[in-house]
Amino acid sequence: MSHCEDGRIRIRGAREHNLQNVDVDIPLGRLTVVTGPSGSGKTSLAMHTLYAEGQRRYMETFSPYVRQFMDRMDKPDVDAVENILPAIALHQRNSVRTSRSTVGTMTGLNDYWKFVFARLAVGIDPETGREIKPETPGTIDEKLHAEFPAGTEVMVCLEVERPESVDLPSLKRNLVAQGYLRAFAHGEILRLEDEDWTLEEGEPLLVVQDRVRLSEDQRERRLEALETAMRLGGGVAHVIPRVDGVLLSALKFRGDWHPLMEPRPGLFSFNSPLGACPECRGYGRVITIDYNRCIKPELSVQDGAIHIFEGDGKVFSECKQDLMRGWRKNARKVRLDVPWKDLKQWERDWLLYGDGDDPDEMYEQGLWYGIAGFFKYLESRTHKMHVRVYLSRFRTYQECPSCHGLRLRPEALQFKVGGKSMPELSSMPMDELLAWVDRYVTPRADEDPGLKHAVAELRSRLEYLNEVGLGYLTSDRSTRSLSGGEIERVSLTTCLGASLTDTLFVLDEPTVGLHPRDTSRLISAMNRLKKRGNTLVVVEHEEAVMRAADCLVDMGPGSGREGGRLVYSGMPARIGEIEESLTGAFLSGRRRIAVPKKRRKPRQFLTVSGATRHNLRKLDVKVPLGVFTCLTGVSGSGKRKPPGPRCSLPERAGGERSRMRGGTRPRQVYQGLGISG
């Protein structure tokens, strides 16, 4: 319950922007919806007055030393705001610009996944596919009992490294002085005192730590020998069984995660130096040269297909001369008079990569260093400004060749939970991921108290994301690619996961872009925040949200100068009694949007063929032109995705046809039609 005596936030004399001395009371611990026509002062009241004052007062609680590092927050134009709580605003805009921020990092899912993987993940050997697990003396003893019959004699050995400065006879004498008597070499047991035997270069020296039998009365002795061998042998112990008087090959047991790394939480984070891919540093892509920008495929090399060598500068003309010189020396003659698009692959490869990797060496030998060699030469001259500017014309982002866009180092990718690695789980939609967690992770949560808490937090955040209609998102989805409504709902789930209480939440139209199917889920999430003692003030036009509110504040009656006044404040059911309220007129049914009796017919169509961007799967669609077209569907169905590989526009006057090719940019403009996609 609220700590305030009268249970209300009192705003008196609000004059921010177009507000006209507004006096209004906001009930604490309730869901209040601020509505009204566009420009009536809803955001000015909720965001620029209520939230701004709450945030300013919270900042005032810090010491003057701390406040000097913060931006100054001016007091809003209001006479008084009483009983206000610490405020959090969830804006309907995406201000994230870094590509390191994803849905997983923003909601805290990745933080809990790191802990879960560090506790539950199983390491897989990339070469053999076998499970990797650090051995202990106890586990080694269990494996020996499982593989060999009781009473079998085994020799526990440790591997001794041979320093380059010490010869083998001196090393053997040192080992004898430490109490060791025998070694295993050449398939037999040899005494260290004998100087008749030697080892080949690189052959390991296995020194016998102890000889024991697989019997219960010698268990303590075996464990002690294994522990000593692993401690002195760098975490590695060798066991040589003797079966029917024959010495078998040495069994090697490691006490570490070789060839992987120890599964620490930082290993499973691309924002950590420990876990980030060394080549792309966790970005999942690298900046490279796009050689396609250097080529005109419809031309031959003689006619200028490699247009970067057709400039007037000395460097460019010399490069084409070098190409012709290398072409004359090459035994396999590349067809220079054939258009680039008709060349064979080996011909293109020779023109692109030349006769070798070292451009300087190729140049000295009179061979062709390739277009790639030309750019290598320019990369060595990037201390010059004009070279950096020139290279920027050809740079592009490409998927990291090392991690293939997964962002993590190779060792982290070999750890799996339930047969899936961290990137594989990050690419699963939230609704599918929740079911997967219940099947593979939740049953093991009781193995560790800390793990139980992490799994509970992980599962609750997945539930919140599904409740607010974001079950289609994936954890690896870049935050800056989210829409304003999506970013606001993701922020809402973050607040739900933080379990905040006695806090003022101000939301700006959270239902934007949300399908009516998911609106009830969003209302349920807001009610959950309310039940924890929080106060919610929501700027909203959605009818379902207005009817679900505890208090409705209607601003108006018009926009701009005609607005800025309080039209109604109270229960949503009684707003229909206010004649001046446009919101009440529509909620009560006195006014409604008329359905047109006639529909215009399209004369042309915008044809999209084979669209495969994001979640679109080779979509073919015709969009009518010259009419009011509504594109709808459930949240995450692909409504906002731009056209795919090919977009054919209708023929215009004069028989001219325009064709646009889909690229990597999220926005394209179609010339001549005045529309964008």
C-alpha cells in the first residue's frame, strides 16, 4: 500500500507547453490512463510535468558532488506536485544505437543464461564429439573399476617434461634422488637407474608414481597416487593397466577442460573479453572490402570492368599495367575481352586474388597481385587521410568468418545445455524458449541454491515477455531494430523482472503496433505492476486499456490552443456523460467512424517477389496503388519488413519500367511513385 496519507498525487497549476493551469489528482497504487485528442496535452501532463518532477526530486536526493556529474533537470512549469513517487518513464522511442545491445542484454536474460551455462553446460570435444569433463581421483577410480575386473594391477604415472637445458641422464638422476624408481617407455617398465635406454625426440617420459590393484582395501592408496600424479603432472594422470601379464596402452586422464576453457559466466557473454570472439570482438561482423563495388559486371576487363583502375591518377593506371604484365606471364590466359559476368570462376578468382598472397612479392616478380593485393597495399597507407576516405567507399560489414555471426569464441560454442549452445538458444523465439526451459532447465534447478534463483528469474522474464505480446522476439534480436512499441514493452518486462515497489511508472502509448489479441496480455502485465504497490500513468488511445483503467483523465477538448484543459477525471464508465469530451462520445457510441459505402479500385500494383528479409519466406504479394491499403497482422508477423530480393514496379507512361533491388538498408524509396518501404 502507499505510504501517502491521502493516497493521491496532487498536481496544481500545471502550465507546461499548452497546459492551462491544470489541477488534477492521480490515485496512488492504481492504473490511470491519460487520453484525449492528439495535441491536447496528454504527454505534457504525464511526461513533461509528472515524470519530470518525480525524476528531478529523485536526483535532488543525491549529494552535490554526485549531481555535478549529471545533466541539469529544470523544474517543470507547475505550482505544486505533492506526494509524488520516484518515477520511471517508458518512452515510445528507440534511442539505442549500439549493436552490442540485444533483447537478451536489455531484459537481463543473458545475465542469467551465463550463470545457467556455467553450472549446467556440458563440454563437447570439437574433434571427437565426446563429452569433456574434468576428472578427479574419485571419477578416475570409478572408470577404472567399470572397465577392468577387480584385482587388476594398474600403474599410476605422471608425465615429466624434459627441459631443453637438461639431458635425459641428468633428469633420471634427479628423479631417482626424489625417490622415483621406475618409468614407462617403449611399452615396458624400465628402471630409472639404468642408463642403457633413451627416448626419441618429443617422446614423453612417464614416471611411475605407484603400483596398486583395483581392490577395496587399496582404495585410499589409489586415490592418493592419482591425486599426487595430477598435482605434479600439471593436472594430467596416466594409468597403465596390466591384464593377463600384458601392459596395455596408457590411459590419459585430465583434470581440466582441455581443449576447451573452464565454463565461467564471462565465457558465455559476447560483451566480456573472455567470451567475445577474438576476431570480431563480439560484434558478430567485421569490416571488409566489398569487391563487388569495384566491378562493373556488364563490361569486360579491357573495357573497364575493374573501374577502380580506370582513373586518371598514376597509381590506378600503373595497376592496370601491372595486370596486363601479369596476364602475359600467366600460363592460363584469362579472357579479358569477355564481360565479367560471363567469366568462369577461376578467371574471376585470378583477377581478384592474383598469383599469391604477398602483393609486394608478386610485384617484384612481375606477377599479378590481384584486386585484393591492391587493397592490401592501400591498407598499409591508411596514415594518409585521402587513402582512408577512398577505402571507405568500398568498406562493408560482413559476417565474421570465425564465429559466423554468433559473437562468442569457439570454445564457448562447444558448451551445450539440453543439446543446444548459447547462440542456438538466443535465436529461439521467447514462446518456444519458455517451453524449452521448462523441459531441460527447470527440472535441474534444485541442484544448486544459486542456480534455483537464476532459473526462477530467467523463467519469470520469459513469462513477462510472452505476456506483453513479445513471444515472437529472440534474445539475439538487436535492440536498435525494435519499434517504439516493442522497446517500450521490453522495458516494461525489465521493470517487472526487477520487482520494483512504490514506484511511479509513466508509459507512452505502449499498445502502438500491438495486435488486439495481445492487448489483454499487456493489461495483465500492467496490473501485475499495480498489485506490487506501484502507480501507473499511461498515455493511451486504445479502448481496451481505457476501459481497464481505475481512473481516466481526459485532456482537451481540442488540440493545441484549443486543448490543454482537464475535461474529465474519474471512473471510465462515467466519461460518456460529459458532452464536451470527444473520448466520451466515441466510448459511449454517440460518435463512430463511418464505413465508406464505396471502395476505390486500384489501377496499378506494386509487385514484391521473393521477399526473404527477416522472417519473410519468399513472399510474393501485389500491393494496390492509388487506394488506401491497410497492412495488418499479429505482432511479429512481418508487416514492417522491407521488400526482398526483387521488387518490380509497374510500367509508367512511355513504357519505362523501374526495378529496385532489395538491400541491407531498412528503408528504400521507389522513384516515380512517391512511396517508401
